[in-house]
Amino acid sequence: ARRQAVMTIQSYCRGRQARRTLDRSNKAALVIQRKVRLRRFQRVMRTIGFLIVGLQRVWRARRTRVTTEASLGRLRRLPGLWKGRAFRKRIRPQWTEAATTIQ
């Protein structure tokens, strides 16, 4: 009976020791995994950051091109608009007056 009691106590102690060792190993593995995942995440986010900045650069360049092209289009029309205004203010009244005089 005494021998059985000693073996029972010893088996509990060994089991507890094995569980403690396994716990420590698991905790160490979790720390390592956390660091590896963090580094992987940081690397991915760095890559995504570069992609986002590149996409923003392309988008802003396009937006600038579109607005510049629209402004240049309006500028190109200015001489024609000014010419039309000059025609309406000076030349057409002269023509109208000349036509009235002829009639």
C-alpha cells in the first residue's frame, strides 16, 4: 500500500511537471508566433502603404490633368468669345445701320 501511495504521488508530481513544461513551451511558442505575425503584418502593411501612395499619386496626377485640360479649353475659347463680343458690339450695329440706310 505504501509503495502504491508513493507511486501515485510520484505520478501526480511527474504529470504536473510535464504540464508545467508544456505550458512554458506553449507560452514561448505563442510569443514567437506573435512576433513573427507582427513582422509579417508590418511588412504587408508597408507594401500596401507603398501601393496606396502610388495609387494616390496616379489619381492626383489624373485629376490635375483633367482640371488643367478643362482650364486650357476655356482659355482656348476666350479669343473666339472676345471676337464674338467685338462683332456684336461694333460690327453688327454698323451693318444694321448700313442696311437701314440703304433701305
